[in-house]
Amino acid sequence: MLLLKNNRVFISTLIRVLVALFGGFIFANLAAILITYLSAGNAVNVAVDDIVTGLMVSFLVYAAVVIFVFSTKSALSATLYVTSSCLVSFAVISYIDRAIQ
Amino acid sequence: MKGRFRQSMNWLHTWTGFIFGWLLYFIFVTGSTGYFENEIDRWMKPEMTIVNQHIDEYKVLASAEKYLNTLAYNSPEWYISFPAAREPFIGISWLQLADKETNTPREWRAKNLDPINGSSTDVRETGGGRTLYRMHYNLHYVPQVVGYILVSLATMLMLIGLITGVIIHKKIFTEFFTFRSKKGLRAWLDIHNIFSVLPLPFHLMITYSGLLLLMGISMSTVIDTTYGEGKSNHKRFYKEAHSDIKEKKFINLSPENLSLKTVLEDAHNRYKDQRVSYVGLKDRGTKNEHYDIWFDAFEGIESASAVEYRIKDKKVEIEISLGKSGNAASVYDFFEHLHEGLFANTYLRWLYFISGLLGAGMIATGMILWTLKRKKNAEKQQKAKFIALIERVNIGIIIGVPIAIAAYFWSNRLIPVSMATRSDWEVHSLFITLIACVCFCLTRPIKEVWTNMLWLAASVYILLPVLNVFTTEHNIISSVKNSDWLMLGFDLSMLFFGACFAIAAMIIKRKKANAIPIIQSTSLAESCELPPSSLIKEKVV
């Protein structure tokens, strides 16, 4: 593989693979929870149907994240984008969760 | 920028496809067999008595009830099945409760009834079509959750492979009509394109819906966070997610008269043009005792509704299901039905099956392309050795999986009927054969591997109907006489598959014969433009 020709490329590819696999999974999960909350309107009356919506969309989100991670300029920016999106969605979810209590 | 994007997508396409390629191929082939579950079942249970004449359903019900009363008097659940289009049998089944004194485990038991004299027949223990198609998502030997997660991951990569595959094709439509048969590597790429583009909607649908079917496991953290952790909460989630809208009404039947017979009568009167496929009696002997009726037909993509009868307030109440209650659940339901294809008639079923095989072909040609492209540039000997190994395992899997499935059918006839663990050994023989096929490919000279394997596949499939003649009383002529269309269809299909393998073997042999003079006079790079089997004497091996 041309991409694996030297160590730097190898490491950056490895980072991309890890970010896509795990970062993508975490973001897909968070996105599913967010969609569930948004489609229910709040976190109190979450209906089963909202969860099904979230779950069904999560796979498309996962695929999109993976494609994004491999198409951005550098592995570093891919990592930063995915991590920050995860943090933001996590913050929003915790905010909605806290609003109930 | 655009070129770079396409390049990175090309890389992603190559590797997402490669990593789980063999597993995905196995999933596609075994999954495709699922569309003929009942037909495979019929062949693997040759003792079943088929119903090919008109029967009196009430008479059948009476004799079934008599059997259940003696065999399953303390069982909480009874089912009586009537002949349906793809299951022309009469059967009874019940839930056997665990009994420590007689050492009986809690299990489902079933018996087949003769339509003429009402006697019961013992049917050999077999995994049948169900065990075979279930392998495509539970992988059989691994714990269920591990199997589901592995399959989900492979499916996710498949989805990414499909999306990136569409992206990297600049002229997807023109390329679809391009086939350069004499151009080696290009020929394989063209076949790969045809296998991918023609059934692309099917591939996308089957991959995405496959992900949805396992989403409760693969994305279980979502349910944990929004619905609550633990098994009981998950169970509650599934129950509510799959809940139907139900219409309830009281009917004009006195509660004392409520019995299997009156329930069947009422169902026949209520739905005059529907055939009843199952009658069930659930929660027997409890306050919640109720009767269920299922119909054979599908209305469009939805299965025709089931009716439930129970006693409430000293009156008989019926419950008719009218589809899923939630909107998202209805979408899920739509995808589930599309994936399973239970609504399909014979023609559509074949189309499903062929599309599934085209998917398997797409994966197989993708794997072949992977080796061919690398073989060209493999300068180091070590790398070349590794690629040659992958090439051999490729052949072992691509032709080995069909051979292994044939071995599953062979073992059904060859393992003694009295053997206690015979259904386990059917599955063992499938996987032992698969491993043996891969080992065979590793040891044979590379120029003979393709043709050897194809001839082997051709012979095991063509001999299956012959085996059927010698081990049972069924054969092609008797199947026609008894109008046993499922048995006949299976035997003929096996002959057809065997013929396909034989033709493929002959084509490859002819190509190779034509190719040999060229190979001696051309360089390594050009020799790649021959079928993979002919990449022989080069230093790669």
C-alpha cells in the first residue's frame, strides 16, 4: 500500500482507523440519544418510538463519521472534530438530563 | 481536492471490504439460503407426510386435540398447524415443561400427523433450513452476543464499502454496461461492477435492514440511557416497540362453548377467503387462557392479522391486530419484512435468492481483485508469499462455502437417524468441510485449485438427488407423482447448481488452455491480465 510506505503515514492511518471505529461508535450512540430526546421533545416522556428512531438513524451517522474521518486533510483534524462533536453532544445530553431533575 | 477525496474513498473501499470479506461472503451465502427455509426443511425431513388432497380441518383438529390431550396434558402451550402453501403438513407442537423425576428438559416438541388416518409420524432430528440460515447472524459456535456484535460490525463495514463504492465510480451508469472479457484485471473489475450496481438497491436494503435487526444489541447503550439498564428493561423495550394496535370487541359466542373447534369455526366465518395456518392455545389452565389464530396469507408486505380469543366479563372477546402502533416502529417493521422476504411469492423469492448470491459474488470478486492488484506490485518475496496464501484461502472460501452447505445436506442423509446429537453433527460437518476445503486449496498446485474445487462442488451438488434416491423413498419421479413440489424443487435446484459449477469449471479450463502459450512469452505485469488460476508459473508462488 502506498499509504503505508513510511512510518508517519502508518501512524496517521492507524489514528484514523481508531478514531473512525471508536469515535464513530461513541458519536453514533450519542447522536442516537440526542435524536431520541429531540424527537420526544424532552427527556421525561421518551417513548419507545423515539428510541427506535434514534437507533435507526445512528447507523447512518456512524457511516458518515467514518467517511468523514478518512476524507479530512489530516488525522489530527479528524480526531479534533470527532472528539469535539462527542463532547458537545455529551454536554447537551447531560444538560437535558439535568433539566429533568 | 476532489481527486484526493476519491483516492481516500478508494482506500476505504478496499480495506472495509477486505477485512471482513470472508465472513461477509459466508453471511451472504447462508443468508440467501434462508429464503428457501421451508423448501430446505422439507428435504431435510423426508418422513413428513405431505397433504396433497382436500382435508376436513375439523376432523384434523379433533385428532390433533386427542394427541395433545395424551402427550401434552400438562403443557401450557399448544399449537396445531394446518397445511400452508410452503408447508403442506399437519403438525402439532407443544411446550414440554421440565420434569426432574423423568429427567425431561423444558423444550418445544413437535409431531407430524398423517392426513388420512390421523396417525403421528416420527421425524428425524435435524437443524433444517432454520439452523442453516440462522448461522448468518449468530455464527453458531460463538456466544449469541459475540456473534451479533461481530456480524453487526461486518455489516457496518459492508455499508461503508457500499457507500464508498458508489462514490469512487465516476461513471457508474456507463461502467455498468462495460464488460471487457479479455482484459484480465479489468474483466474482474467489470464483473465486480455488474454484481454491485445491478442489485445495488438490494445490497443497500439488505445491509441497512440487517443492521436494524440487530440494533438492540449493537447499540444497546442507547436503550440503557434512555429506557433503563438491565435485562428486564430491555425486554420491556422490545415488547413495547413491537406492540400492535389492536381492535377489541365482544362476539356472539357463549363462554362455555369456547373451544378449539368453535374458534376455528368463527375464524373461518369471519375471514372467508383466508386460510388458517395455525391454531394456538396459550396459558392453558390459567386465568389468562386464550386462543390464537394465524392466517397463511400476507396482505402486501404485512402479514395478515392474527386473531386472539379470550373470556372477559363472562363474554368472549376477540382482539385483531392492525399493525404496529409507532411510526418509527412501522418503518422498522417495513425493513424487517423486506429483509426477511416472507411475503414473497416463488418468483420474488428466487429474485431475492439471486440478489443475495450476486451480493456474495460482489464480495468474492472484490477479494479476487484485492489479490490480483497486489500481486502485480509485490516486489518482496515475503509479501508475494502472503498474497499467494490469501489467494488460496479466497478460493477455499468462495467455492468451499457452497460445498460445506452441500455437506450439511449430505450429513442429513448419512448420519444415522437414531443418533442423539445428529443435528449438532450436521452443523459440525458443515464447518469441518469448510476447513477441509481451505486446507485442500493450500496444498494443491495453484493452477489446478480453481478447477479442482469447481468439479468437487459440481459433483457434490449433482449427487445430492442421487443420494436422496438411495436413502429415502423420494426421487424426482415419485415427487412428481405425489405432487410433492418442494421436494422436487429442491432436487432439481441441486442439479442446476451442480451444472452451474461444472460449466464454470469447463470455462476456466478452456481459458487456461488458451492462456498457456501467452504466459511464456509475456512479462509478469501482463500475465495479470489472465484469469487468476492461470497466474501460475510466475515467481509469486
